[in-house]
Amino acid sequence: MKNGTEQLPGAPPRWLDRIFDASLLLKGLFAFAELASGLALFWAGTGLILNIAQWATLEELSEDPSDLVATSLLQAASAFSIESKTFYALYLAAHGVVKLLIVAGLWRRVRLAFPVGAAALLLFVAYQLYRFSQTGSPGLLALSAFDLFIVALIWRENKAFGPAT
């Protein structure tokens, strides 16, 4: 070893370790935001959601009453039912909890977290792509691409550990 900087044979380059850790940090922050959003949505009434949408679109609609994004947001908030609110609140909260558990396991390098984390993220990607086919939302494609990138990093990081003992 030269000054403790040499790596073990077959270990991923150190810059990949840093990318993996940075990706985990981002995924953890997004997961926490999902959990917080789900909890906030759970406790928010549909009236509050409509009021927030009206406040958020007020300036844009005063300038252009036919603005597509603002009118779409307002229509969605107006039609937001209690059932929809409950579904999205539970989905966001559960999604956040699952991802936080995955991130915690991967961060601590728990062997089981690698295959479970990769499988869970692939299931999320499958659902996100299904939702994309229904909605056409480019955000779902971006999220899916990020999740697939993390799955690739998980696979590479797991290979560095060698066979399970």
C-alpha cells in the first residue's frame, strides 16, 4: 500500500463510492420529503389543498386567465376527493418509509439491503413507468432514470463485497 490509498483488487473505484454515497444521500432526502409530504397531505383537508392551489395560481391567472398549467392545477385541486387524498397520502408516506429503510440499510452496508433495495427500486420503476403510460408526466421518467442509476450503483457496490458468507 502506498500511503493507504491503494484499493483491494476488484473493488469499485473510490469515485464510484462517492457517487454511490451521494446518490444515497439524495435518495434519502427525497424519501424524507415524500414521507413528510404524505403526512402533511394526510392531515390537510381538501379545502386547504384548494386554498393553496388558488393562492399558488392567483398571480398567473390574473395575468393570463387561460394559462394551461395554472388552470390544470386549479381543476385538479377542485376535483381532489377525500379518497384521492387518502390514497396519495398513504402512497407517499409508504414510499418514503420504504426508501428510507432501503437507504439506511445500504448506507450501513447491510448485505440483505442490496438485493432487497434493488428489487424494491425496480418495482417502483415498473409502477412509475406504468403511471407514465397513463399520465405522460416527464417527472416520472426522470425519477425512473434516477432509480435505475441507483440500482446500477447498488449492483456494482454489492459486487465489491464478493460472494455472501
